[in-house]
Amino acid sequence: MGSVISIISRKGGSGKTTTAIHLATLYAQRDYAVSVLDFDNDGSALAWQRRSERLPFEVFPASKTEAAMRLSERKNGVVIIDTPPNNAQALGAAARASSRVVVVSRANALEEDRLAPSIENLLASGFDGEWGVLITQVRSRKLGDELAGNIATAGFKVLGQIPYRVEYERAFGYEPTRLVDYEIALGGWL
């Protein structure tokens, strides 16, 4: 049986869609049957697919959840769920459907403040699988390390840090090519 991975945060603009698309690309490059399920009402992952000439996986809207989840039943099937911001119910449903969860947070004080409700929702959802925090858009190593220290002090796992790079902003609508940062941070899950 494959797996389902949810990318969650209560905060918009934290890097959920970028993380979902990059992680899906990493799996696809390793010959997994992978799809992204876009739970976000804004449809960011679907928009990425529409603008792309080719992604190595399919993106499904929430209305096609059943079709996307069938893929996770395969031995090498992976479904990655891109969740909406500020929707505790959708976050909880995605977490419960998952075997693993990535909580994303940008490396700044506002994002750190919004991280607590994301983690609280995850813990209250009934999810009992493996999870950790991925720190995204790290503009200074000092800020990233400070946030990672605070997360670890609170007793939570830090998966890694994704540095701020213009390539990530420009990747929208294209198959991601710069994957090394995500591979280092999330490689243990591949």
C-alpha cells in the first residue's frame, strides 16, 4: 500500500502548494505513481497544473477525492494533499486521511505565531501518524535556526529548512527543477 501525505498550515502564503508540488515531483522522479489533491478553494495546485506544459503527475480538485485516493492504494502510490488556510475542518479531514503530515511555516515571527493553531488543529484532529514542521522561505539562517530551536523546545520535530530562493517563486506553472533543498529536508520520506 502507498501513502497519503498532507501539507498543512492555518496561514496562507506559508508554502503549502510549493511544498506539495516539489514533493510530488521528487516522488515522480523516483517512479512513484503520484498525484496532488487540491483541497484549497483558491485552487493553487490546479492553477499550477493549468499553467504548466507538463507536470509528472496529475492534480485533482477536492471534488475528485475518491479518484485521487485510489492511487494511494497502489504499492507505490502517493497522494499529496494541499490544504487551504484558515480551515480547521479541512485540515483535520486531510490529516485523518493521511499517513504523514508536513506542517509548513515561514521563518518569521508572524508565521511562528500562526504555527501554534496549525499544530493544535493537527493534534486535535485524531491524526496519529508521523509528522513534523518544515520551515520554508528562510531568508536568514539565524531566523531559521531560531524558529527550529523554538519548535524543538516545544517538543516537536523539525523536518528541515527551505531557504528563500527566487527559483521557487518563479517555479509556478513549471515542473520544478531545483529540488535539492526539498530532497534534503524531506528525503527521509521518499
